[in-house]
Amino acid sequence: MLLRSTLFILIFLWLAGVFSELLLHVSNVFSFLRFFTGGFYSAVCHQNPSKVIEYGGFSTLVCARCLGIYFGALSAALLNLFRKINLPDVKLFYFASLIMFTDVVFVKFSVYSYNKNIAFLSGIFWGMILFAYISVGLSTLIHDLRTVQEK
Amino acid sequence: MKKYLSSFVCGFGAGVMQIVPVAKSFSCCLIIPAAAYLSILLDRKSTGSTGRIILSRGLMLGLFTGLYAALFGSIFELLITFITKTNDIVSAFPELHSMISSFPISEELREQIHMMLNNVYDDIKNYGFSWLYSFSVILNNLAVNSIFGSLGGLVGVQIINARINKSGRHN
């Protein structure tokens, strides 16, 4: 339960950082957060202005697809708090990856123009599956390390 | 070094992809985890291993991929800044100043931060290099890439192991 709660909190904080522009306007207390997060998220996302989600004059610090991935991971982490998630079939992972990859390729080859909603939704699905792999992987790793220590 | 040669190769590739604008926009935050996954595959090829992979081995390969990517990514970024004498900090300089002005801090501290930023701006504009900027880029990349690399390694091992399990059941 400790691992599951920790994962949820970490993902929640990571996602909160994405919205730090909004938090900055809520209170000046968060201004430091925005100062540091700008650089932090640039290491994991291109932050292309045409691909980030804008809301009331603010914008997220990652693109719609990345935001979808993190939202998906957070939703799965929340579910994981109430019911332990098992490792999904690898086919499901391939399927989610295929959806996202198809969207990326179609946009690149101008089959259709970039759509934030599609990018976000494809990210959510992938993020949920990915979280299951991370969560199960970490708990297995901890279990393995404990077993080695006991021996 | 030889033990993590696959991480070195994939980390280098990811470092390049993090910098090249077209490549960067293609795969976004998936670059480092994908590189970690590839490094596990490459490691299996090079060692000729066909059995299940231990999670800790995948984690280490992923971690090293992230670290190498951070190292190469930072070098390339600093090199580009040195050649072009401009970067994100320079282009967002006015915005940064106004942001600092809104910080709930003492006037003295604010002045010091403004001065520090001005020094970074001047150094980059004049010489294409700033110690503070270089330090922040390296630290930033090391922190983020090592986390994403480790996660990529962890996920990658499970995907490969699931494939091995399936093929084992079919045989």
C-alpha cells in the first residue's frame, strides 16, 4: 500500500507541476514552482506552443499527448489505490502504442492536422497501461530485493 | 563500460534526438524510455541471452541509458548555444524578469536574482557560454533522464519477459 500511495503522490505532484502557470496566478506562493518546472519539463517535452493545451490565458508545460499520458497514469494510480492493478497483456500495450504511433505518423505525413483531443486521448490510454507496468515492475523489484536480502 | 555498451549507444542516440528539433518533436517524452527499451534489446543481442531478464538488470540499463542521454544531450545543447550564442533563456529573458518580479521575496534577494540572470544573459550573448546555465542544464537533464530511463528499463524488461513467456508457451 505504501508503494501505491507513493506512486500516486509522485504522479500527482508531477502533474501539478504541468499546471504551475495556473498555480502561479492562484497564489504567489507557487511562483518558485513555475521558475523551476519550466526547465524541468523541457527535458521531457518539446513544449511546442501549437501543441500545448491552453486554458484561460495559461498553458500547460507539456504537449497534449504528454499531458494525456500523465493523466492516464494518474487515473490508473488512483484506481490502484483501491484495487491492485495486475500486469496487463502485452498485446494491450502494443495496441495502445499502435494508436499513439498511428496518430503521430498520420500527423507527420499530413493525413490530418494535429488534433489536441486525439493526442490527449491516445496518451491517456497509453499512460494507463504504462502505469500498470511501472507499478507491477516496482513491486516485483522490491520483492526481489527483499528476497535477496533475506538470503 | 563494456557492461553498459548498449546503454552508451542508445543514450547517445537519445541525446541527439533530444536536441535535433525535427526528431525531438517526433517522439517527445518517449525518447528516453524507448532508448532504454532498445538498450535492453541490444544488450540481449550482444550477450546472446535468450532467457528472462532480471528486473534490476533492466533498471540499471535504463538508468545508464538515461545518464548517457543526459550527458550527450547536455553536451550538444551547450555546443549549439556556444555556436549560435542564443537559447531558450535568451529568448525568454523578458518573461523571466517579469516572473521574478512577481516572486514573494525580499527586494534584496530579487535584485540578486535579476543580477544573476543578467550575467547569464550577457555571458551567452557575448561568449555563448555560461557556467550557471551549463550547470542547470546538466543537473536538469541528469535528474529527469535518469528517472525516465529507469522507468523505461523497468517497463521494457516486463514487455520482453512477457514475449519470452508467450513464445515459451507456444513451443
